[in-house]
Amino acid sequence: MGRTQVKSLPVGVVDATALASRNGYEAILRRHAAREPAARTYARALPIVPVRARGLTIEGADGRRYLDCLSGAGTLALGHNHPVVLEAIRKVLDSGAPLNALDLATPAKDAFLTELYRSLPPGLAERARVRFCGPAGSEAVETACALVRAATGRSGLLAFTGSGRGTTGRALAGTSADTPDTRVARLPYPQDYRCPFGVGGEHGADLAARWTESLLDDPGPGMPLPAGVIVEPVLSEGGVIPAPHSWLRRMRQLTADRSIPLIVDEIHTGVGRTGAFWAVEHSGVTPDVMVLSKAIGGSLPLAVVVYRDDLDIGEPGAPVGTFPGNQLAMAAGTATLAHVRENALAERAATLGKHMLGQLQDLASELECVGDVRGRGLMIGVELVDPEAEGDSGFSDGPGAAEGGVAASVMPRSGRHPLPAAPELAAAVQQECLRRGLIVGLGGRHAGVVQLLPPLTLTDEQAAAVLDRLADAVRTAARCRGGGPAAAP
């Protein structure tokens, strides 16, 4: 077909062309370091210059090849440059269609909506409305919060500790700068390893739900009835922490009984990532509002809010923003949604993710510095800790933690006392992974959790390579931390 073929090189091998261009590659890194702000994150931790990519693999300007388990922070459900995505984009480009059509009806938008409705939880699909907003997930969360505020006439919101985008700044702060009485309550997100109540398991989930119920039913010293409750079914930036099914179902019941819209943030977890098409399906929960971005655009910027039709009280002609009509993203998103559905990639993610978790739990049994391994589907977190540190037990803030209560003395269900986070070790593991041709992310408590977000197209052989390199990187980083020699990658 006349397309350029990506030259395959063994990981770590640099060819003569790459050597000749190394000065140019390093010059690019120097210029970016000088021109970009101090807030850079990925570029600072991952000093590579990608020039080609396909599936799981990225090739850098230096000629090295990497296995990418960051996947554009979860954006690339099908990996880099998947053929069905590229073909969908080419069709739009070749058709002469407008690339930005505001919120007008277009064939690309119609196809996207048809495929999206086909995938939605049945209880939501039959009454759903879809609002296209700005291209980023934070704008989708902001839109969802404004939606429930307008629908309920209330201003407060209920969120949970550890949540990332959507529980910050403008999205939860209120409708404008002159609403100082707007309040956001943050409540504990239940988990096992760092349970805010120090118990974990079903007991910890029950205590977290009871605390939420108490706050909702005691508006005097607590907060007025909120406009909405927003929750992630798996905390992503908070360290890949899956919500207990019983707790998420309780949140659904508590909000339904009080006519409070339940907003579920599926920005990281949607489109098969967790082993179900939508993460709420694991718990059998149908939300009132779903916030979608990242993989929904098939690697291109797209963000939408799906919500129950009775919440749709916006005035006709109200502003919708400048970029709700990205035709290329809609085409790429349609192709991605259809490919995941038709090829049962969510089920594949569940099976392969379970196997990878098992392998990593064996690593946790071997190394004390691996405090916890957790995840759902192909969304996996490995929490690194300092087994020699004293003092901070590593529990989240919660009742009993302040004055030597239950959180200071009870071992969680995981069977290990939660130890202090080891962010320096996590950063060292990330760098050792990079030396071995593996790209991973960091998140969680003090950025002490190594995160794996491989594409849903991951093969068994690729999964084995990822696990081998990660395990070797953890062992080497732990050995260096203890004063031993580093192993050559």
C-alpha cells in the first residue's frame, strides 16, 4: 500500500542512523526542558522522543524501542495507530467533511452516538441524553457538576479522597467566584491496604458507607443536601484502588433514596479497561450521570457527559463551547468502541488482567518493598513501600487515626501492615523499567504506586515481557536502595 514500514530493532539496540542523529535527539530534549514549565510530568520522568508507534511499541528518535504500558494515560484502548482507528480517520479526511462542526448533526456524530448508545448500561441507555463538551476530561466533570447543580437547584457536592481530575479547582468549586457558601465534602474512599478505618474488607466498606449516610442525614453540623455525588469506580490517579462492589451499590441506594444524582467518573475506567465495558457494570450499578473521555475518542481529544433525560433542563441555545464537534475524534471513537465490543476485548482484559495480578502478587510475596498489588482488568497498581521506615503507618486520614485509635493497630484484610510509601523507590523502578524498554506510570500516595495501563490488544507474550521487565526493575531498584550492585538491563 506504499506505507512506510516501522523498522524493528531489539530493545536497547541503536542502529547507525540513530547514532548519527543522537545529537539531534538530545538537542530536542534540551530545548523542551528549557522551554516547558516546571509543571511538566511525563516529559520529565520519561526523557524519550517518540517518532513511530504501533500497538504496544514506541520507537524513539534514538532508535530504541519501548513497550508502552502508559498508553497515553489510558487514552489508547487499542494501542498506538491501530488499523481500524487509522482507517476511520482517513475516511473522514478523504471525505472532505468539516473537521469542526460545533454541535451540528453530522454523519460522524450520528455514527458515534449510535455506537455509544449500544454500549451503555441498559438502565441508562433507554433514557440517556449526551452532551458534548470541551475536549478534556476535566471539562466533562465541570459540565456534569454544572448539570446537576442546575437540575437540583443545590450547589454542594460530595466527593471522595484520592480522586483526581474532577475533584479539583473549577469543577467542584461552584458555579462562580461569588458563591462562597458552596461547599464540597470529601469523604473516605474505602480500600483494603490503607483503609481509613484501619480494618479493610467488607467492614471497612460498611463503615465508609455509614459515614456517608450520616453526613447526608445530618445537615446541621454536616452539609446541606448536595447537588450530586461524584465517584470513580476505580481510583486511577489515587493509586488504582477498585471500589468495593457493596460500597458502590450502597452509594447508589443512598443517592437514589434522597433524589441526589450519582455521577460516575469513567474517564479512566471506560471502554473495557477494567474487564467490563464500563467499570460500574462490575457492581451492577446504573448511575444518573456518566463522565467519559480518554479512550472514548480513540486516542484523540473527546469528552462527553451521558445523563438521565429528566436532568436535561438546559435552556435551548445555551452556549456549548467551541470544540464539541471534533469529527476525527468521533470517527476514531466509533471505531474503537465497535472494535472493543465486536472482539470482546473487555472480557479479554478481565482474563489477562487476572493472570497479571496473580504474577505480581507472587512478586509481592517475594519482596517486602511491594506493599500491595491491586487492580481490575488491565488497570493495575503496584504500591511500593519502605519496610525499614518507622513512624507513619501509612493509613489514610479517618476516624481513629488521629489519636491512636483503630487505624493505628488493626491489620487490614491484605494481611500486611500498611507501611510508609516509598516514592523514591517508585521513581527508581520507573527509571529501571525505562532502561529495560518498558514505560510505566506513577500515581497514588506520594506517587508511590507503579501503574500499568497496557492496551486491551495486549498479547500473552507481550504480557509476559512486561511482567519480566517490571519484576527485574523492582528487584534491581530494591537492591540498589539496599546498597547492592545494580544489574545490567
